Amino acid sequence: MSDASSLPVIIVGGGFSGAMLAARLAERGQASVLIERGDAFGTGVAYSTPNDAHRLNVRAGRMGALADRPDGFINWLRAHHPDQADPNGFAPRRLYGLYIRDRLATTEAAYPALIRRVNGVAIAVEKQAAILSTGERIEGRAVVLATGNPAPRTTPAGEGGRLIANPWTPDALTPIRPDDDVLILGAGLTMVDVLLSLSSQGWRGRATAVSRRGLLPRAHGSGHDAPVDLPPQALIGPLSARLFAARRLAEAHGWRRVMEGYRPITLDLWRAATEAERARFLRHLRPRWDVHRHRIAPEIAAELDRMLADGRLTVRAGRVRRVEASAEAATLRLTARDGAAQTLSAPWLIDCTGPGHDAATAPLTAALIAEGRARLAVSGLGLDLDEDGRVRHADGAADPALFVIGPPARAAFWETIAVPDIRQRIEALAARLTA
Ligand SMILES: Cc1cc2nc3c(=O)[nH]c(=O)nc-3n(C[C@H](O)[C@H](O)[C@H](O)COP(=O)(O)OP(=O)(O)OC[C@H]3O[C@@H](n4cnc5c(N)ncnc54)[C@H](O)[C@@H]3O)c2cc1C
């Protein structure tokens, strides 16, 4: 039997989180096995788009893969794509994918044999092992779930016909003809991507987007917004009082600077919150938090404004009651914010509700829960994890060798979606796994 410390760390998922964790582990002398079911390692959903209209939603100067070198990406752009090397700009996501692949390949070359890539689907996680769909069993000293952003999930009744259930699959939008109108479920970042993709293919139709609150992502400002120092009233006490204080600050300094003020302490606030406070935040404030925190490039916001002004984009607030899709058309039945029943129909319906996280039904995690090796967080945000990202068993004990990183770790870290947040988690986990 092998000595545990000589075994590799098994990483399930080779997107940004998994690939960059493997790179950091290699730099610390720790071997890993990186399991990815898709064709490319390092890019995941976000950075595999070939469409240069799809831009980063974080300034290039802050997108470095390493926690202590936020300028890593901008330096890479200066060397490889100097025409795109604006630290304040929002580079095409395709270039970011190339940067990540480059960093992975360079690390592999510098630390030979420390990263083993496996192209396959992990279907089960056993104690310190992952099982692939081929039946292969890969043993390691620990398993890290870096399974990322699952496809959007629409109500099962809506599947088929004119419903495009996963707009992230290549060519998903090509059946849409130039003059076809579309209904869009969700009005966030995925909707923005979809509208940009449609425009790139010469689409001239009209889009109606429906979301609970009808909020659109806000735009970044023209440059970096210096964070404001938040007073105690914005940090402690009832949520309503904090919101009031934050609004007062936003009137004085601008909302972007207030959001920047919250950025470095978001994790501390999340950890300090009770389950009841988290539930209230998720129920009442989350949609507003998301649109202010995850902003879009100003030029993309201007494009959306043009579409709104031209009547080519309409955004409605409402709760979707039923989704129907036939071979000819799609229909959404919803209850508007004022309680009125509404029916919308169009030749196409596109599910842009964003990543369909559901740890209770996803095969890997559902099995762990059924065996008592994992449990769901009270917040409903996924698996319950400890402060190191270790999976908690049904009895609350943290598994010493099973970790989650990236967006599926939201229950423990809340903001663990964008690169500047994930790279901090990678650093902490790499340190822990090599301690
Ligand atoms: C469309 C989109 C655009 C974004 N744009 C930005 C941006 O501009 N800036 C920013 O900071 N953040 C952005 N994000 C946030 C994004 O979550 C992170 O930047 C980052 O890509 C997350 O990487 P990940 O590896 O955790 O997840 P993913 O990129 O989703 O990668 C997970 C990988 O795991 C694989 N996988 C899953 N299950 C299995 C299995 N059972 N077996 C084998 N492989 C498996 C998948 O194939 C996938 O490649 C964006 C997200 C999306 C969805």
C-alpha cells in the first residue's frame, strides 16, 4: 500500500479552479490528477467561448490567476496580445482561456510529471478515490470537487421543442433565424452573453427577458473605483439598517465605491452572519447584490441600452408559473409583480437562468449525501462545508480528505464565483493540502 503523502491530490473538474489548483500544487511539489470531461483543460464554460464579443466582466488588470500577482494576465497580454493589454479594459474571454491554458502548460513543463491530465467523467467519489465512467479508479490522498458551473436547469415540463435549455453548448443558438423573436428566462449575465451571440450571427429580432425582479446587470465605471471605508452601521446590526447605511454612503460616494468597500470583507460578513441573516439576505437582497457586484463592461452595457431604447429588448419582472415548448413556439406563463397573470409566446425560449447548481440531485454529490458523507447547507446554497472548504458529513464532522472549490463552495464562502475570489481559495487550499 502507498504512503498517503506520496499519493496525488485528485481534482474533479479541469476548469479555471481545478487547473489553477493543480498548477499551484505542482509549484509546491505536490502531484495531482486533473480529471476533465470536456475537450479543453483550463477554460471551463466561461473561457471556452470563441466569440470575442464575450468579454471579461472583471478588468484585465485584476484577472491574474495568482492571488499575489493580480497583474499576471495583463503582463501575459502585453507579451502575447499587446493590442488588448489595457489594464482597465475588459478583454475577450477567449484570450483569458488562452492565458490559463498557457499557465497550465508552462507549469507542467517546469514541474514534469506532477500534473496528470485525465480526460474522463468522474461518476463517483469514494474515500480518497474517484471513479470514472470507464470504471477506472483513481486513488489519491484527497479529492477536490472543482465541478464549477453546471448547465442552467429549466422546469422539466419545458424541455424539448423550441426551448434552448443550455445556451452554453456550442451552436445552441444557430437554429434561431435573423427575424425570430425570443423569450429569455433570466436577465443576468447569461442573457447578456446570449444577446451578444445572437447579434454576432446577424439576428435582428426582439427579445423579452423575464426575471423575478426584472433587474439588469449594472455597468462598471470608466476606471477602478476606490473602496470607501464602511462605518459600523453598514457592517453590523439588522440587515435593513445596514442597507439604509449603505444607501446613504452610495448617495455620497457612488454605489460602485460602496460595493468595492464591501469586497474585501464580504467573506468575514458571510461567516459572521447567522443562518437566519443569510436566509434574509438571500431572499431579499441577493438579486440587488448580484447585479451591483457582478458588473458588465461599459461598452456592453451601452449595447444593452441601445437595444432597450430601440424596443428590441424588453425586461419584465414576474414569477414563471409554466414553461411550454412545442415544435413551433414557446410560451411562458407568469405572474407579474402586481399579481396579474401574463402569457408570453415567441418562436424560441432560451434558458438564461445561469448555473443550475443543485447538489441534492447532481450525481456525484447526491450519492455522497445519500451515504451520509455530505449534507446540504441550511442556506440552500449547496454542500455544507467548513471554513477550509472540507465537506461536512451528515453528523457535521468535516471530512479530512474531501474538499470543494469554486462556485459550488458558495455555502461556505458566498462570493467564490469570480477569479479574484477563487484564486484566494486556491491559494488557501494549496497551502492546506501541502502543509
Ligand atoms: C459564462 C460565464 C462567464 C464568466 N465570466 C467571468 C469573468 O469574466 N470574470 C470572472 O472573474 N469570472 C467569470 N465567470 C465566473 C466563473 O465561474 C469563474 O471565472 C471560473 O471560470 C470558474 O471556474 P471553475 O473551474 O470553478 O468552473 P467551470 O469553468 O465550470 O469548470 C468546471 C469544469 O469541471 C468539469 N466537470 C464538471 N463535472 C465533472 C465530472 N463529473 N467529471 C469531470 N469533469 C467535470 C466541467 O467540464 C468544467 O470544465 C464567468 C462564468 C460564466 C458561467
